Amino acid sequence: MSNLLGEPTETLLPDDPAAGADGSPQDVARAYPASSLAWALCADEALAADDDVTAYAFARTGYHRGLDALRRSGWKGHGPVPWSHPGNQGFLRALADLAEASERIGDLDEAHRCREFLRESSQEAYDVLVLGGRAGAE
């Protein structure tokens, strides 16, 4: 039996104003507080410093900012969010960071849920950010 309604269309977020912004991750977040990418950059820095709780907070903020942007772009809670579209990468990075930070603080259920959400949203993002580490994520 086939789905007569078809698959949901890809959601493509607008260009992220934080992409290419100068300054520290915190400066970028101050300048662009609605940007998922800005918060993902903050989370990346905190993860690298083994500041797991701070990374969790930054990643959670980026994740929620991304959900807001996705909904404004017509996303209905599921469907592809392609990594190949630069505007989507901040949300996908924040989601991957949230999974990593969740695992580090011992919230394994949340880590699993975030990784599955990432994989379902973009297999390519999952491959780059989870299976391949941060190499190539920029």
C-alpha cells in the first residue's frame, strides 16, 4: 500500500545571518540570538572544553530556535531537513550537539532521541555529524 499523500517536502530554512559572522561564538550569539548556528557554535566550544552542562544549555537553545524557524517555514513536525542546504546546518548541528551533550551528562534517552531525530531529518547530517565527527561539518 502506498502513501497517497506523498512524502513531506523538504524544509529549507532561510540563510542564517550568523554564518560567516566575526567574533567569538558568544559574540555571534549576542548579535544573532535567533540563530541556531550561533548557539551551535557556542555548544561546540563548550563541548571542546568539556563543559558539558553549558554545552547542553547552548545546544538546547539552538535546537529550540531551529524548531521555531522550521515551523515558520512550514515544517509540520516531520520530513526532510537537508544538510546540503546551508540554512539548515545550524539547526542540525545544534541537534547533534544536544545529543552529544545529553550523552555526556548521562541522559541517554535524550541522546538517543536526538540522534534518531537527526537521522530521520537528514541522513547526510547524521553521517557527517555523528558517524564522521566534526570533520567536514563547517
